[in-house]
Amino acid sequence: MKKHIVQFIKNQWLFLWILLISFGMVALVVSAEYPGKNNFMKRVVMSDESSDMMFSSNLLTLVENDRISYRPYFVRQLENSSETYNVDVFVWNYDIDGTGDFYSKQINYDLEIKVVDEYGNTLSNLGNDKSIQVFKNGSITPLVTFSDLEAVYTYNSSEQETLASGGRTQNTYSVRFSGNWDLRNDTGKRVMIKATPAAAFTDLKTLAAAIGLKEERASASTGWKYYINEQRLDNSATPVDCDAYNLVLTGTGSQTITIEWNPAVAALNQYFYESGGSAFPFVSGEVVYTAGGGTNGWNKLVINADSYSAAKNYRNRYDIQIYKVNGELGNSWGFISSEQSTGVCITIDIPTDTGD
């Protein structure tokens, strides 16, 4: 039997060689195809996990398909035109929505700031003595002043911006619109801020946004109110349409605002309220968090707001991110209310005022 097999191999060596090569080609194609699918899945996963990137911001978002998002910033009309409308833009070396781990080394990035219209085109005038200034990290000297007088509408950092390593760090860019800004007719004039990581940081992506002022229609009350930004931007949106939500508290005067939430269902951005390392420039006692200190053991957050306080930087707005913990919060915006009831997982108590 063995002799017959050997003789067969000798006689049919060419056929067997072709057959062996054919199987080898099939194996090669399969091995080349499988990693391709694997890589595709990796890209999908990386896209889904883009929020875990250790380079984040409160207002700037990922640039997708070269499209820069528009971020309207709702404010109330100033009574004194000598004041300014202030928008603080934070850039962090960690993921604001994630574990709090910070990037392992110093981040270097290019900073571009310019005045654009609603289509992203650079403007060449602001008109009517209007101006926009951008300050960095509390400096009294602006990085740039945009105005017709200066004839400047684009700024590029001469040196790369840095976020130091060794801990959670941030850069703050305070955008100040002049008090004569027309909140109804100047909505097409926006400040585009773009932070582009240096080429060496292949795991970090560009963040950008076009930020524009928009009038918040206030009621007769001059107190504090709240709203969910996603609901305001799109009347047809439902909670299911959003992965997370931006709770906005805004108003004038002094007020004690109490927020409670069911930690089994919802979570508030911990970096908003954590002590000793908050990403936000609050003074002592301005924001007080108590785990389990609310009604029925819910978590509790008290904001001692005072828009007339110089120590609190005349703060008239707070932005707090809300996340889902265990599935959806509900099919309607009724998941947030003034008191606990069926379907409610977040309560907000603002004496004498209600949400919009």
C-alpha cells in the first residue's frame, strides 16, 4: 500500500503541487480578509469610544468630515452695555465624560481662533463698534481682540499651546463679546475655536466649535431658571435621541438651587462638583455635593448662585452634563421635575421659579 502511495505521488506530482498551491492561496486570501474585518470592527469601536479620548472640552467637539459644530450660547440681554457677555471654553487633558484618567504626557496643540459666519466663512467686519476679546487662563491681556478698529479676524498661536502632564490640567479661553452685541441680529457672527493636537499625538483628535450668542427669552421673573439644551435646540427631539444631556441653569440675582438625582438611573458630571479638583473655577461653597444626601437617599447638589458677586465672577449660567447610568431615562422630558414621582429621576428646586 505504501509503495502504491509513493508511486502515485511520483506520477501525479504536478497535479498535487498545483492543488497544494491552490489551498495555500485560499488560506492566504482568508488570512488577509479576516484582519480586514477585524480592523473595520476596531475602527467602529474606536469611533464609539471617541468620548474616552484624553483631550476634551466643555464646548468644543470632534471635527467630523471637516464639519465644525455650531454651539449657541444662550444669554439674557445685558442692562449695561459697558459689561460683556462671557463664555468660558475649557480644554482638558482628560476625558470629561470618562474615568478621570489624564493623558500620560504633556499635550501640545495648535490653537486657531477666528470670527466666522453661519457658513464657516471668515468675516471681515463686525460693525457698530462691536468687539470680541479672548483671554487665556485669567490673564488681563487678551490673546486677541477682534474688531473693525483692529482689523483682525483670525488668530493663530505663534507657539503651540500645552497641557502639562502629571495630573488633570486645563486651559481656559474666556471669550468676551462686547455689551452692544445684538442678540437677535448678530446670531450669524460667531467665534470659531479649533484645537489641533500636534502630529505626534496620533491618538488625539481635533476639537472645534463655532460659538455664537443667542438670546434667551426671559419671562417677567428675573430669577433663575433651567432647561435641557437638547430639548431647546430641537423641539421634536426626545430623550431617546440623545446619548447625554446638557442641563443649563441661568438667571440673575442670588439663589440657592438644589438638584437631586437617582444615582441608579442618572449621573451628573462629577467634575462639575468634585472638591479639590473641579474642572470649573468655582469659589469655596459655591457648589456643594452630598452623596446620598437628598430625598430618599438620592445624591444632592446645592448651587449657591449669585450673579452679582464679583468673587463668583458674576456667574449667571451653569452648564451640567447629565448621563444615563442604566438604560434610557424615559421617552419624555418628564424625567426631570420639581419633585420626586413616578418616572422622575432628577429633581430641581429653584424657589419661586420653574423650568422652561
